[in-house]
Amino acid sequence: MPEAANPSLRICRADYGDSAHAHALVSLLDAYAQDTAGGGQPLADEVKADLALELAARPQAFSVLAFDGQQAIGLVNCFEGFSTFACRPLVNVHDVVVLASHRGRRVGEQMLALVEQIARERGACKLTLEVLQGNRSAARLYERAGFAAYQLDPAMGSAQFLQKWLMPL
């Protein structure tokens, strides 16, 4: 649904020092963590207590929030990285959250549009993200927003996202 169709919808860059924004960030990320797409487990209490402060301490981090009136309904967390091939910054979209009550209303698209604007302001050459194969609704959102599988040469196939934990959660 276009932004004009819901005048109470507000998309903004998060201010980690604002207590309402910090609370929204933590509650939305916790809701995502408890969803099957986010692992099905709540955030640890120490994560909830420290997240906004830790993000604020990292100049490469930024977040976008969506509000319907006063209710926080969406979140995107991003981190600036660096593309050695382009010799320019890139922005990794790390978390995308839209509450179930507001899915299908193009909130995610509007948040990603602001992420793209901020990335362009930072001089980023691209946006990156990962999505679980089973999260088809998120994959459709990313495709609508212009994301595609990463590959350099089709003969080498698409890139895979891998991880190696260095400490337990």
C-alpha cells in the first residue's frame, strides 16, 4: 500500500539515544528473534539491555524504524562494510523486521527505500543482505526492492552465506 494510503505510517532513521527509538529497536528485534525466521528464541536480557548503546558506539551502524501512529511496527538494522573490488563502502542489511500485523502493506519496501537513500548518502556502491531459503515472503520483498542473487560468473554459481560462531549466544 503506498505511503499516502496510510498517513499514520512514518519511516525514519533511528536515533539510538532516543529512549522511544531504543525501546522500539529492542522490542522489534526481540519479536523477530522469537519468530521462526529469526531462530525462535528471545533475545538474551543482556542483549536487550545493551543493544542500543552498543549500536550507538559504532559509526558504521544505522537503523531505520517504521511507526504506525505511536506503534513501532518495523525495523531494519544496517552496517557499513567495504567493497575492495569497487574501493567504496557497501551497506549490509542485517535485520529486517515487520510485525505480522502489518505485513503485506509495503512497510518493508518503504524502510528499504530509506536504507538505500542513506547508503547513497554514504557513497555506498551496493546493498547486501542474506535471507533464509524458506522465508519466501521476505525473498519476494527483496526481489521487489531490486535485490538479486550474487554471482561474478554464472559458471561459478551463486555466492553462499556462511558463518562460524566464535562464542556461544
